Amino acid sequence: MAWRRRAQQWLSRRPRAQVGVLLAPGALWLLAFFLVPILIVLLYSFMPRGTYGGVERGFTLEHYRRVFDPLYLEVLQRTFGWSLACTAICLLFGYPVAYVIARSGRWRNLLLLLVVVPFWTSFLVRTFAVILLLRDTGLINGWLLAAGLIDQPLTILYTSAAVMLGLVYGFLPFMILPIYASLEKLDLSLLEAAEVLGASAWARFRQVTLPLSMPGVIAGCLLVFIPALGSFLTPDLLGGAKQMMIGNLVQNQFTAARNWPFGSAVSLVVMLLVLLAVTIYLRMRDHSGVRGE
């Protein structure tokens, strides 16, 4: 017990040391399972591909030049376009849902539970459930045929629309929850003051509610855009081989093609592009905020 008492006294006298001790486990975890793998991927991206897969000793920039081939640039463009579209759709549907939940009173916990319930099931299982809905003999085509609205099944599965539906379905809760957290903290007296001053419902939303909920909107957009950018399971199962995203390309290079250096180069290029885009966006937001003040 004496050593424990001395340790407590040492920590109480040295706040910086105490902070360091608290940060050490998380820092070591990030170092071992984030920084070290990133450095390995960086090293692989500059090494030649092995004859039977893997890597060989040497240095080359061929893999980075190959990333900018028109074929792979098209995949990269499609990935960014679909990720932006998924983020916009999730925002369009997620904001009203979060607003209703934040104003639903005693029903709030139940509605939040309904938003969180999909997380209780594996993402793979939920994706297969979407397949059961969209396939030619699925529930949607079955209902439409039974209602006499169509004469033959619609081709919904293995299309870009199916991929977008799967992305929105998978990431919509990540948009709802941060926005709800911002709206739930909103001071209603501000809305009442705006109403007393003669502001319409739209003006109150545009000038009070929306600006105060922007931190949640920004967090939700980032939480949707970045995972959607790296998604490979949804386009693989719902889009088939015809709807490839950058995540599928990286997966194929590390598995079937066994081209680890090229897969590493693609991963790092996408990571840098995302980091650059997020940095520019945050700087523009901060700059506009400073100018607004």
C-alpha cells in the first residue's frame, strides 16, 4: 500500500505527469494499430510487386502513376460522386427526422431507439435484407406485380440506384444522431424571442435553428461521407461487378489480384484526398465564421 500512496502523491504534485499517464494507453493503442499499419502501407506503395504477389525490395513510383490512369480515375470520380450524393440524401432525410425526435417529448426515447435498432444487427445481414427487397423475386416486385402496376419484374438490384439505396440505408443513422444532439440542446427561448419579434416559422428556422445546429450537421456529413467513400460491401453486394467503388478496387488488389503495392498506393491517394477536402472545408467554415463575426 505504501507504493500506491507514494504514486498518488507523485501524481498529485505533477499534473502534467498525471495527464501523460492517462493519455499513454490510448496513445500506445493508436501507435500500434493506426500509425504503424499506415507506415507499412506507405512503405509497400513504393516497392515493386512480387512475382507471385506481395512485395519485393526496391523503389518505384509506377503504382502512383497507375492510380491516375483514366480507368481508375473514373472509379475515383464515381466514388466521390456517390459519397457526396449519399451525404446529401442522408442530410435531406436525416435533418427532419432529427428535428422531429428532438421535439417529440415523451416519445423521444422510443424514436431514438428505433434509430439505433439497426445497429443491433450485423451490417452484412442488413445488406442481405435489402437484397431480398430489391431482387426480381423480392418483396417490392412481388407487391407491384400483385397490385397490377407492372407486368414484369423491375430490374432494381445490381444498379447504381440499388447501391445508393444501400449506402443511404446504412449511413442514415450517422446523420440523424449528431444533428439530434445539436437540436436537443437548442434553447427554445431563442425561438420564442424570434417569434415575439415577428419572425416567421421559416425565418426562425433559417436564422436560429439551422445556424445553431450546424455543428451537428457538419459532424453528420463527415460521419457519412468518409465511411461511404471507403465502402466496399454495399457496392459489391448491391451493385455487382458493374458498380465498382474505390473500396472494391482496394479490396480486389489486396485479395484476388495480390497487388499489394498498387492497393497501398490507391489507399494513400484516397486518404490524402479526403484529408485535403476535409481540411479545406473546415478552413472555409472557420474563415466564414470569423468574417460573420
